[in-house]
Amino acid sequence: MGANALNRSLQPKAVIMVLLMMLMLVPLTPVSTAEDTNPDNLQAQHIAATFDPISETTTVTWQNIDTFNGNTPYYHDATYIVHRHTEPITQSNIDAAQTIDSVAACQANVYVQYVWCLSSAGGNGGQHPGHSVSYLVDAGTNGTFYYAITIEWDEEGATVSHEELDPDVSTLTIGVDEITSPVETPLYFQASYSLADSETTLTWINYHSPLLPNTEPALENTSILIWRSTTEISRSNGGQVYQQLTPIANLSSDQESYVHTVPPNTNEEAYYAVTYYIPNKTGPGEDFIDLRFLSGNALTQPILEDNRPPSHVTVFSVSTTSEDDGTGETELTWFGVPGESGERYNLYVSGVAFTSIYDTGVTFLASVYEDQALEDSNSPYKYTRELPIGTLGMAYYCVVTVDAIGLFDNSTSGGSCDSVEEDAFSNWQKEPTNVHAEFIGDRTVRVTWTDQLGVEGERYHIYTSNGVPTNPQQFATQTTYHGFVNDNTQVFDIVMGPDIISETGAVLNWYVYVTSEAQYVHANGSFEYLGLDQNYFGPVEIDITPPTWPQISISESRGDLGFVAMEWGNLQELNEVYQIWRHNGDPFEDSSSSTKNDEGWELALDGIDVGLQNSATIIRNVPIMAGSEQDAWYAVTVCDQFNNCNNEILEGLNANLLREDARPPTIDMELVDEDGVPYTSPSLVPGLYTVKIEVSEYLKTTPTIEVFSEDGYNETAGGAVMTQTADNSLNPDKGPEYSFEFRISGTEKASDLIIRMTLVDLADNEGVITNTSYKIDAQSPTIAVYAPSPSSEGSKYLYGNKINLMFAAEDDVQIGSLQYRFTFNYGGLTGSTSTSPWANAEGITDINGDATSVVSDMEFSAGTFDAGQHAITVRALDTAGNQKTAQVVFVVDFCRNNLEGETVCTFEENLKPEPEPEIVTPSMSEPPYVLVWIAVGVNVVIFIVAMLIVQVSLSGPKRKKKVGDDDEDDDWMSEFIGTTQDLDMDAITGTGSAAEEKKEEEKKSEPTEPEDEDDPFAVNVVQRKTRR
């Protein structure tokens, strides 16, 4: 649907809504003229309320009282308060009610007399028509609401409130049904204008956006209308907007932005709004547009859309003045542009005419902002420009108007531009001032000045003339040019090269000139002024001749003091400065002359400033590095007060070779015993010892030695001189050798031995060398055994026990080691004796931390020893080789219970003596002999029976053998004597059925084996049991 068709379809509804809203503005005629109810406190009368669903407005009406009483004069100060609640309003719940409006009870400037404030419906002279308040009900409301009116006024400075609230007089007892449509319009509506693009961008979030919670898709054919107005769009004028405006855009319902192109030459504030057009929402042909603008879908602040540049000023003029000192002013005058607000005026200048502020050479001067008071008085704007000193030439000025948002026309016009010739040059001094020059030494002349006034970007040139000053006419031929610097530098150093010399050695006299070259006009070009009025200084005395060589008189090394002493002749210059140089090689290998710049020379001492000192010689000490010992060349150079330096070094004149020695002598020491054997133990036992040393260098005096201890031993009694044993002057690899003998007696206490030797070398370096690595140890250590328990105390160790070995040793110096060894079968009681080798003890604890008292704690298993008597021997050795031993004898035994429950111990049993053998002589009637006799009788009977059997067999019947009777005879005999000639191999080999039968017979015939019994004939011989 087009925008016009849409307007025609909605026009009848809009007309009705506008008429109703206009009707609400007219006070309603009271519907009742009944008498006042409770009027004493000016209670509101005849309250009524109606709700209009079209405008969604509830209108509340009431009247003043119509009868005069004592409180009527308070009407001029009284105010009616309108309340709204979801239930009838009474005094008990009025505090919870919503206050929607307040209305003056009677305007004193309209109803001058108190009586006029009475209701016009009462006929008592009152003229007040009554009151009406319209309340726009919130969107989405659906309920019944009650209204009430209270009154308050000021009485003697206090606010008095009255809340009679008589039903249907000042409070409704029948509520008003209020039903409004919910908001269904776009949200978060925003607008921004781009000056560069001349576009206004509108954005919003659709009410039906899937990004919002609890939303549903838009109805079919829903579209979005964009409205633009020069007045604010709100709920109060929504109907008028619809009647008077045409949407600038009709978009699909899913769009959330729109760009409106602002027409050229626009300059106005615009309000925008966005709504939905929903056709057939409530029924066929019933289209819907929410014109309440309650969801922030209308701007409350306008957007300034301005793409029209402001006009140029039409009246503009310039004038200039100048002074004798080169200064001047140019004044610019113009009138403001009518119709602009918040504008500013930009001023530009150039040396040539220009038509655009972007032309080359145009310079921005200043901005002058709007002065409303000035424009209201029709007075011109003015701006005064201070001219740069020395300004000369035509100047073209223009003014450009810039509006409040920055729009301007960069082109210029005849009415906004003017020109003038500016001259601040003619009488101006065009030179720097305060020119000064000084020779600062190091072949340098320093020139300073104060920059010329009134110019920028100037350049300063420096010239000199020698001997006499020059003039402008001869300036070019009598001066030497040295260079230039730019402005704000104000200093220049003239550094003289090696080509500038003084042939006679005398000082030079120079005159120095500083000229200024500046650009004095707007066009290109510069001018150097050579008037020589105040821009020179001189004469300047210049000394560029170096002094002669200083001569060294004395140089020596003092190692004991840590420096090399140097003395040389004073050259008697003024404020000269000397330097001392060192070279560790041979700088004169190829020539007797060198310079400090040659390789190898290093500065040892600098800044030896003698000032005005006039002594014949100068002495300085040069520190040398600790421990240094080498040959080095030392040289002296000099620079005068102007840093003219004589850097030449001549061998033997200002350079000498000397020996740097800051290292004290060192030694190699050896201690030998009285047999001449080197002694390596740290502990000294009684005897004669010799200290032998070899020194690293030759000495000035024979070294001294002290041999003593802190506990009274003192062999040297304060010091003794050592004896030189060898000079070794012919051996470059060895130094001189010295020795000293001392003796340790057996009565000396244990203590640290101190051997201190003092040596002085040829450079007075003193070396004090102390040796504390030896100790006097003339006494043996002591030893004590705490475990195992000795057998003499009745103790013994059984198999399964641990044997603890704990012993301690003490020494007055230091215990070197603890050792132990075992003697097995000590005393030979149970076997041959054997001894283990010495072994170092373990589990050692140093009680004092210095090995003077130590304890060893060890454990051994008793099962590693045979049952018997053993011994353990321990010994302690100190660092001097003194030793002490101790021994403990202990017993190890193996005990167990026999069948009789007696405890039998192997070692105890082995120690018992063997018992005497017992001889038993039995009688013939004792049981053993009785058995013998019975056995003899049985044997005799068996013998007789055997003989009878033999006899019978020999006397048996005989018959003649026949063929084939041999076997029969044999069988008979075999059968008779119970034998056979046929061998039973099964029986012989123990296999087959015969073997099984034999086994069964043997089982049957085998008697029960009797229990072992002691042999009655055995002799009870005691045998010694030994452990296998």
C-alpha cells in the first residue's frame, strides 16, 4: 500500500481521536448541582472519571465547593492532589496510592476575589468552572482503577493536608475500567548525522527480533514506516503526526536500519520516529499503527542536518601601521554573517592574492569566535596582527566563515578579502647584537651573539680578518669565511686546521664578524645585510704554539707504597697541564722517538694542572696495580692552557724505563725431619725439624723467622734470622734458598704451631708469610671400650644376639683413625686361635667437631662367631702417629633344650671334663649270661637233630636203576631233602608270581622289630662332642 492510500485508510480514525483529545481539554459541566458534602476543609466535590479507549486516556473531573466558609480564602494557596489506586481510596490506603497530578485549586491572578473561587454551578457568586485532569494510561494496562482528590495549602508557613475522602464526593467507589493496547513498536531507536556523507543513519531493534526473548514473528505484510518532522514526535501529538506527515520510507519488517540522504543546501533540526504498519491486525480492513511512541521509537532530541556552508562576510577591510624599531601592526575589520549561530571566523594571509585557502603560500592566522553582543549592537569584529619585525611587501588577507558544525566555503570572495602594503623594514636594525669571540684553546675560537630581532628562519654567517678590522667596501677581500648556523643557535666554534700556524710562535690577533641573512618579504628571496654596524668583535688573541718537552729527573718504583714516583722539570708555562703515560712493551724498538698516539701507550695519570706553580720540578706518584711485577716505560707530556699539546716522547728525555714491582716475594716451603726426609704429617712429634724455603726473587735483607705456639712454645723468642743456603744467581729458574732448624721436646703441650717469615724485596715490598698447617702433638691418645661386655663379668652373647662394639678415643691434637680386630677362640679353649687384620672403624661421631674426641658405634651378629671365647682389640692413632690400644674378651655360646627339658650350651659342655669309664663285672646268673646259656643249649639240640637227619638219609632203600630212572631218583632225593635241581629264575630275580608269594611269606613270617634298647654289654664311655 502506498503512503497516500495508507493515509486515506487511517484518516477517519485519526480525526475521531484528535477530536476526543481536544474535547478532553475543555472543563466538563458538572453533572450534579447537589449541595456540597463536608465542605469545611474545601473538599473536592462531585468527582467523576471516564476512560477513552481511543486515546487511552482517563479524564478525572471535580468542582470546588459552592458555599463560602472560613477556609475559602485558602483557595488561592491550595493545591488539589489527584490519586490513583487499584482499589477504592480511603484514608487507610491513600499512602499506597499513585499520585498522578497536582492542580492549583484557584489561580489568584484569574480569580482575584476569594468568592470567585467557588463553583460556578452553585449560584453563590462563584465563577470557577471546575477542574479536569487527563491521565495517559500505560500501554498494556487491563484493570479497574479508582481515583481520589485531596487538598493541601500553606497555613502560617506549614503545609496543611486534608483527606476527608467522602465516597463519590472526592473518592470514587466505582472504578474505571482501563484497557490499553500493549506496545508493539521498534526498540532502541537511534539517529546520527554524517557531515562528510550528508546522510542521517537510523538504527533500531525490531520488536519481533529473534534476538529478543519471548518474541513471535511479525504478522504477515507488516512493514516499517519512517517519519521525519521538524517538531518533536510523541504520544501527545501522534494523531497530528499521522494527519500532517507522510512517511519518508516504507520498509520490510525485518529491516533494522535506514540511511536518509539529506538534500543539498539543508540546514535544520529534524526529529525521526519509526512505527509498524500492520494491515488487518484486528479484523478485515482494520489496519493498525501504534502512534503512542512509548518504546523509545521517537527521538526526544533533534538531529542537526546541516550541509549548507555559511555565507561569506560582505564587509572586510585591513589597515597597517609601522614603528621606527621595525615593528608594526595590521588591523582586520569585518561584520558578522546574519542568520548564523555559534559560527567562527578564520583569518588567512598570503604574499600574493589567493582564491582558495588551500592555495600555496596561504597561512592561517587565527580564529575569532561569535560574539553575540557585538552582533546585536551591529558593531564590527576586529583582529590585530603583530607584524614580524622587518616585514616588507604586499600582504593579502581573507576571512572565511565556519558554522557551528564545521562547514565552510574554502573559496574566497571579493567582499571577504583585502590587501595592504606592509613596511616594517626601512628603519630596522638588521644585524645580531652582543657579538663576542674568545679563544678557548684546542685551536678553537668560540663566537657568541644574540639573534636579530623580528625575523624567523634567518641564517648567520661568520667571518674573520687577521691583524686589522675591515669595512663594508673591503669586506669581501679582507675576510675569511668560516661557516653559518641557523637561528636560535647563537654560538659557533671556529676550529683552526693544521694549515693555520704562527710562523714566529707569537699569538695571532683576529677580528670576528657575524652577519644575518633573512627573508624579509612573503615572496621567495633573502637578503644579507653587510653594514657592519654592531656585528663584530676583536682583536682576539690566539695561541696555537705547543710547549717544549718536560725532562724526567727521577723515576722509581715503590712497591711497598703501591706507586711509581715521577719527578720532572717545570716548564714555567701558565696553567699548563701534564700527563703521565705508561707502555708495557718497547716503544723505541725501531726509533728513539714516539708519540702518545702510538700503539701501546696508555694514560696513567691525567689532569696534572700546576696552575701558577713556579717550583723547579714537579713530583707525582702514579698508582700501580696490586700484584704488578713488570718492566714498563713511563713518559711525561704537556699541554698549555690553550690545549696546544706536545705529544712527542723521546727516549731518555721525557721517557724512562723502570721496574714496576708491587708484588711481595713468595716462597716454596718444605719441612724435613732430622734425617733430612720431607715431613708430610700435619702433627709434629718430638724431634729436630728444618724449615727450608726458596724465594721467588732476590731480597734486600735476609728473611727473619718466628716459630712458636699459642700455648707457650717459642723457639725463636721474637724472631731469628734465617741462613742462606744457596744464591742460585746463575740459575734463572731458581731463587735464593734459606733454612732454619727448631726442636720439639716431649714435654710440649699440644697446640697449633705458627711459622711466620718476613721478607723484603728490592722494591721494598714486604711479604709476611705465615704457615699454620702443623700442630705439636707429643702425647698419645686415650681410649675406652664401652661394649661388648667382657666375659669376666659373667656375660655372654647367644646365637641370634647382636654384639655391640662401642669405644671412644680422645687426643690433645687430633685423632687420625680408629681401628679394630678380632681374635677368634681366644685362649685356645675350643680350638686354634686366629686373628683378623686391622679394620677401620665405622659409625664414627666427632663429639667436638675437631676430631679431638671421637666415638665409634658398630654392631656384629653373634652367629658369625663359633661358640667359644673371643677377644676384640681396638686402637686409636693420632695424626702424629701416636697410638693406644685396648682389649675386651667376650663369650659367644649356642644353647638349646634337650628331650629331657634341660638347657644345654655348647661352649659350657665343651668346657666340662670327660668322665672316668665305669667297669662292670656281671655274674653267671645275671640275665645276660642266662641268655647265653639258653642259646648254647638250643644250638646243641639243633646239631643233634641235623645229625639224625643225615643218618636217616644214608640208610634209605636202594634199587637198580633203569633206563629213564635217573630223573626219578633225583626227584626222590630232592623231594626227600626238600630241594630240586630246576632253578626258579623268577625266585632268583625276584620277579613273577614266585617273588610275590615269597614277599607274602616274608611278611607273614617277619617278626615285629623291637624298639632300640641299650646294649646290656655296652660300656658307658663318655665321648667328647664337637661341633661339625
